[in-house]
Amino acid sequence: MPQNPAYAERKILKALPKMKRAASSDKLKDASEKHREQTEGQIERLQKVFEILGKPARGKTCDAIEGIIAEGEEIIDEFKGTAALDAGLISSAQAVEHYEITRYGTLKRWAQELGLKDAAKLFDETLTEESQTDTDLTKLADSFANQRAKAA
């Protein structure tokens, strides 16, 4: 499957606990935990898509997600202990979400074009979650994180 998101989802799943530990706000910690739980469900849906396709669920290394996660780790190192940390973590999380939205949107369209209705539905479920997570992160940024960072 081109643009196989399995590798990216597993990398994200591995990175989310570090983000949760780094966050200073309970709201952001809760959002990280919610995203971790969603990511586990998304991996299960990907397994189902692979079953539909009759292919093994193997992920190819994704340099894009590696870079996005590395940037998030740099934000943690650079802003640890500052009021700007949560705003930086949110920006990093949104970079992940935007990457995923792009990938799942493309995969959903391809599945539709190929007449793979069940796969398209599974991709759509994940796409909906990713879009909602992005919206929720924007609300967190606007409700407290950006103001804290600005005040610092």
C-alpha cells in the first residue's frame, strides 16, 4: 500500500507517552492520553484494511514522521520548564495530525476510486478522529497555551 501509515502510527504511539510526561497542563496530558487510545484503535483499523487487501501489515520507514517527531523532541528539550512548552507541544502534535489527515484523506480517496468501500469507511473513521483531534488541539492552544507562552 503506498503511503502505508502503519509505521507512522506505531512511531506516534511510541512518542505520545513522552509528550504526555513533558506537558505541564493536565488538559494537554489528557489530550495526549486520548490520542494514544485513538492511535491504538487506528492501528487496529489499519490491520483490518490490510486484511481486506490480503496483504501483510508491514510499515515502511517514514522519514516525514521521523522528522516531525524529532522536531517535537527538540521542542521538549528547548522549552522544558518554560511557559511556552505546552504551546510548542501542541504545535508539534498538530504537525502530526496534519500529516495524518493528509495521508488518510488520500488513502480514503484511493480506496473509493478502487471500489474498496469497507477500506474507505475505515480510513474515513480515522480521518474523522484525526480532524477532531486537530480541532481539539486548536481549542487547547487558544484557551490557555498560546496566552501562557505569549506572557512569558
